[in-house]
Amino acid sequence: MNPATRTPSPPRDTAAEEIAAALGRDSVETAPEHLLAYECDGLALLKERPRMVILPRSTDEVARAVSILHRHHIPIVPRGSGTGLSGGATPVRGGAVVSLARMRRLLEFDPVDRLAHVELGMVNLDLTGHVARHGLSYAPDPSSQAACTLGGNVALNAGGPHCFKHGSTTLHVMGLTIVLSTGEVAEVGGPEPDPQAYDLRSLFVGSEGTLGIATEAWLRLQPLPEVVETILVSFASMDAACRAVAAIVDAGVEPAALEILDDRTIEAIEASVFAAGYPRDAAAVLLVELEGSDLAVAHASGQVGAICGALGPLLIQASREEEERRRLWKGRKGAFGAMGRVAPDLYVMDCVVPRSKLPEALAGVRAICDERRVRNANVFHAGDGNLHPNISYDGRDADEVRRVLDAGRAIAEWCVSLGGTLSGEHGIGIEKNEYLPLVFGEAELMGFRELRLALDPAFLMNPGKLLPRRLCGEIAVNGRRNS
Amino acid sequence: MTSRLPKELLDELKEAAGSAGRVRRSEDEAHAEVRVSDADGIARVLRISGRERIPVFTRLFPFGAVERAQAGIRSILLDMTAHSGIVRYSASDRVLTARAGTPLADISAAAAEHRQRLPVDPPAPRAMTIGEAVAKNEWGPLRTGWGTLRNYVIGCQVVLPNGTLWKSGGPSVKSATGYDFHRLQVGALESLAVGSEFTVRLTTAPVVRVGVVSHGGTFPTMLGRAFRVRELPDPPAALFVLERAGQAPRLCTLYEGVPAAVDRAASRLEGLFAGERVMGSALDTLLDEAREAPLEPGFRTLGIPGLTVRLTCRPSRLLDAVEAAQRVLEDLESPVNLCAHPDVAAADLWIANRAGADSSAVQEQVAAAVAAAAGGAVRLRRPHETHGGVRTGAPTAGLRLLERVKHHFDPANLLNPGVLPYPAAPAAATPRAEVQST
């Protein structure tokens, strides 16, 4: 072969070679075709290819890899299953993606103490699968729970429908093993109920991998309830559904979940494989889940029936049968998947408003989207005031992408103006980092930055996330718009 | 040699406290007690503290003195008890914001008007302020069913040691927006920042409450029964075994909710372990006993100092931990009282410290015994002491992390110093990233 026509070999990546030597060659990917899958997470609006992907098998391997990356001053991007929706796992500054996909072991399960010690690459639903036969469950249940990892849940303080009663991830994490940016391993909390001195669990949960990589966790499990009843109520107006939610809470009922789906979501679901038999003529479907002892559930069910009955529902269905309940939830759980029929791409937003402002918030969201000629549908955790405005779009249409992003910003501003906040469970990531000044002043933002620098002085941990770009260090944020 | 606070500094502190504030100097003229009534006053005092390098100790409890100040060493006692009042309350959203010096009883009274409550029940609710409860992560018997303040604090406004006002979280009951500093404040003993306001979510107050008290058995028997209660389908709101010296242990279970369900749960328990129902004021007294007795045995009545340790461990190790602690305390030749919460995996043990044993030394001994027997942790529990202190043995990566966090917020170690057993570490020497100007 003529040397002049030979394809030049790529330059040696000494950091990747060192990591391969330390962890094994099959633990590092650098081939472009393998890196493609790690360009973004569930937020496909922004993509960037990493320099390498590392697939460690243990905390010790994570620590060794991170130590090498730190020495080479390479940005470190932790990743679970890549189901996040705020771009938290998108390597906007290139660098190395550290995937926990191979760390899925249940290290210890103690049914008496109701504790599980897990590696955080474990898929959320797998944990409940492991512990259910002992009458226990893990409460946080994001819609992606069949695919998302517990590590991603920790990073984003993930929630889910049942967090209305049981709280978000932070309330279920008792201890964490953290690999800091230098490769040092620190234990935060543990199997005992209270940590010593500062509750650093709170600081790390929801920190989006910017303070370290959480590799293992002690998680609190809870007993399965004696009875679960799911009630579906359909209404001719969204306003009536929202009033039902307010009245249920005001009446002192403590449901496990209070979820609402709007007409466009119902339409998408019923036309998809996730069809659950929701009434197509309804403007809103309210799902109420009650759990507890049979008498407590019977009492609450009566209250919910009376409250909703007074608001002129189109239909009320209640069931305690597992199969029927599963059907009622099928549409809700499959809502985001069902949107795939509407357009090639979906932007799932996440904002919170006070529960009392739900009708006003939803009307505003719809108006914002209509003004920008983007298609909006809503499915949300009504009990928490946690909205998920969904915008279906075609990523190949640059103008539509621009309008989608513009609508996203306007929705964020609108929710904050109502006394709400930017995210209830998806985190800030790269989706909303420029919106943070809507909720925090300069003092807080600088404080966040300083806190981050205190734990990661070189700003290597998931750079470009959680803070506005101007506070994210010296390396410019790369990334290309998906257009 | 006594280091006096100069008059000019006292004048400055008076000005910082504002017209509603108050400043007093101690007899040795080394300490100033500054009562403030707003966040601005807190900020001004902290700025003076930082400039003059004078430690600040906060007081959030209306009686009892903070004993951390050392004779002859200058310090400022920042009295927050006048910084009180409910700032906002949205009953429809079940969210309430109160200033740090607001007694929990005031919050309960406001919430009760809407059949709501903050389901955290630390001792002395008339005196206990929300700030104190957050700082010390105070809890009571309801922790079994309802958790701690960590479950309910959803936002805070704090003043950093440099006088900067800072907020975290807010009125949204669910948030994944920015670092969670408000929960970091829970149990931080005000050593990272001074809490000015706290926002909490409330829950619906129960329609009825019924307690069931069972007698007849040793402490291990009662603890075994408690674990059986834990497995029943009706989750209790409180579950504890109370053993006063010289009395038989009692297993106490509280059910809350709607009448039919509570009645059935209580009946089920009565069928298992012959017990008696307790309601109304008798129930309140029982819960008070579990909450408050460990705090001050003889404090008011006999003037005898009490010594209380709180141990925590995994639930299944609770008996081992309690027995290990009992053995140490019995050596002090004082009858041991105890209240154990099996679902929480915590127990308070207290004695009337007639022998005047050194409490820190006792804590060390109990901690070592509990750690060896059950892998648990122990802290002193004295109601009027701001600091619990951490005893963790040799420095570990986790401890270094704690130090870095403390050092980040309070580099001069002036705010309620002494929480960590080691001096705050200097910042890591790694070069820091520069801010990109845009």
C-alpha cells in the first residue's frame, strides 16, 4: 500500500490506555461507533461525543479510573442508563463517560432491618423485584423505572407518582459510597438511621454527579401495604380534575399517588400499544391510588368517590384487583412512549407549581405552546404540583427546535412566576442551567459554585451541568444542537 | 488572662441588634449576649464576628444557657429566640414558613386551625423552636410513622458566617433544583450557617389517635413484641418500649387515622398482647413521658443533673446495643431508664448523674461498647447543649469530607465551633478552575 494513501492512525490516548491497563481492555471504549450511544441521554436536544467510555465493575475500579482521569485533567461524566431528561449524562465537554451499567449487584439485603445495600448501576425496578417476595418495596418509582438506574435516581433525586406519599429519592437513601474527583472513596451515612455530624446524603442526592460519583447506596425499604386501590376518574374539563385534587387533599385523604393526564395525552395513549381504555371523550383523567389497611382504604375510597362525584365526572372506576389496576396504570406509565406516535422527538419538561395554582399553570402552558406553534400534552404528578409539559417535535426541523426551546424557557419562567421551581425530579442538567437565576440570586449561585469547588477544585466532575455556563469553569461548553 | 470585649465593639453589636434587639455583657466581660429579631441583625452580628475573629454560639431555646463559651475567651452568644413568627402559611398547599425562633407549639396551633400538623414531636414543644429542632434534628415518638424534620423541611433561608443571606429550596413540596442545602442544615447544629427561616410541608391531622400499652415481660421480651407489631398490616405512628428504673417495661403503640381503621388496629394488638387502650390526656402524658423524661431527670424537681445518651444502630441490633450501653451506665451505680424505638432503631438511656461522672467520658465508653456490640453510634443528649459532638475515631475519607464542607462554609471555624472533633481542614491544594467570563 502506498504510504501516502494510508489512513493515519488516531493519536494514542494515554489516559485510556492507562485505564485499560488498570481495569482491563474491555472496560474502556474509544471507538467512535461505540461512543455514539453516549452522545446524550433522554434529552436529545443537545449532543456531544465523549472521548472515551469507561465501564467499571466495582467501586474500586471506579476509583482507579477516576484517579487516572483526575491526573490527566479529563472531565468525568457519570452515567446510569441514560434515561435522564435534563442532559445530566451528556458529555458537553467531551471527556470520559463513567458508566455504572456493569455495577448491578445487590450487595446486602436485610428484610428485618428493611435495608438494601446496592451497587448503583442496578435498575430501579429490579430492586423491588428482589425484595417484593419479602413483602417489601422501594418507593421511588420514576416512569422509566424499568430502565433507569438507582444511581441516576440518586443523582437527580428522582421521584415518580408514589412520591406524593412516600417522598423523593433523598428520603430513601440512608448512606452512599462516593468516589470523589480525585479517586478518593468516602462513605456518607450508612445503615444506621442518622448520619454523624452533617447529613451529606442530602448534599449528594440531587447533585447530578457534580460532587462525585455515587457508586453504592444503603436504601430504605418499606412494607408493602395490605390493600391498594386504584381509582380512575375522568372529567369533561381539566379544571374539574384539578379541583378534585385540591378537594381530596383538603379533605385529609392521603393518597399514595394523584396523577392527571390531559386530553392530548389520552388521545396518544389510546392510539398506542399502551391503550388502557381511558375514555377518549375526557378532557382529563385523574388516577388516585390509595394504600393502607383495608378499612383505611375503604374510608378514603368513599371520600374520593364523594368528592369526585360532586364535580360531575364522566366516569369513576375503582379496582383493588392487581390485573385491573395494572391496566389503569398502563396508560400513565406508557404515556411518554405513546407520544412517539405523535412526532419523532419528545421534549419532556419538568416544573413545579403550588398545587393551588395547577389550573392557572396549565392554562398558561397551553397558551405558551400555542403561541409558538408547538404541540403540547400534559401528564403530571398533580398532588405535588409537579408538571410534565410534553412537547412533541421533529428534531430535523431547525425552526421547530428553536420554538420548542423558546417554549421551554417560557414555561420555566411561567412556573417560577407562580411560586414554583424549575424541576421536581428531572434535575437541572444542561436543560435548565441557564434558567437558575430565575430562582436563585447571584449569592446563591456563587455559593453553589464555591461549594462545588470545595469538593472538586479542578471542576472535573460533570462540568457544564447544574450551574449557568458562566460559572462552570474555564472550558467552554461544546455540544451541538440536534438540528 | 481575660480578653474583654471592648466597649466600642459592644456599641457596634447594639447597633447590629437593632432597636428591637438587646446586648448584655457577661461578668468577666469576655462574652456578649446579643438578641436579634431579624435576618439583617443576624447578618450584621456575623460580619462583626468574622471581622474580629470572635466565635459565635447560637441560642434557639428560651431557657438554659449554651455552655460552650469558655471562660475568659471572647465569644458572642447570638440569641435568636426573638426572631420568631410565622411568615407565610398556605393551608391549601400545606406549606408553612416560620422564622427560626418560632416555637413548634405556635406552628402546631396555626396548622391545627386547618386540621393540619407538622408531624414531628420533639420534647418541650412550647419552648422548642423550629430552628432548634432543625439544628439538632430533634424528634419524638412519631418518628416511627412520620420520620424526622428531614422529611418536612423543604426550604430555608440562612445567614452564612460571612453575613451573606442564602436560600435553598422553597415552597415547592418537591424539588430537584440546585444543591439541597436545607436538608444539610438538619442536624448540622448551626455550624455551617445560621438558619433564619424554615419552610416546612405539613400533613393532615389524624381524626383519632389511640394508644395501646402492654405490660408483663422483660425488656427483651417487650422489644421482641415490638418487632412483631412492626410486621402487622397496620403501620403504627409510634412504637416504643419505655422502662423506668424500678418499673416493669411497657410496650406502647400509637395508631392514628380514621376511627374504624384505628379501632381495628388497636383490637388486633389487644388480641395479641393483652393491653390497655389509652386516649386523650392519658395518651398525651404517655407520649410526653417518652419524649421528655430522658431529657432532664431531676432537672427541675431535684436539681440533680441528668446524663442521657442516644444510641442508634440497625433495628436488629437494638437489643445488643441497649444492653451494651446499660452495662456501662450501671457501673455508675445509678438506675438506668430507657426508651427504645425499634422501628427507628434508636434508644435513649438516662441516669440521674449523682456521682457527677464526666459526660464526655461516659459517652466515649458507651460509644465504644455499643460499637463493639452492635456497630452503632452514640451521642450525648442534653437539651440545653448546642453541640452533640462527633466521636468517629481516626480521620477517614468521610470525616475529611465533613471537614471540607465545614471549612467551605466557615473557613475561620467561628460559627458554633466544636461540632467536628478535628480542626477544619484547609482547602485542597489542587488548582481551581477559573470562572469563564461571558
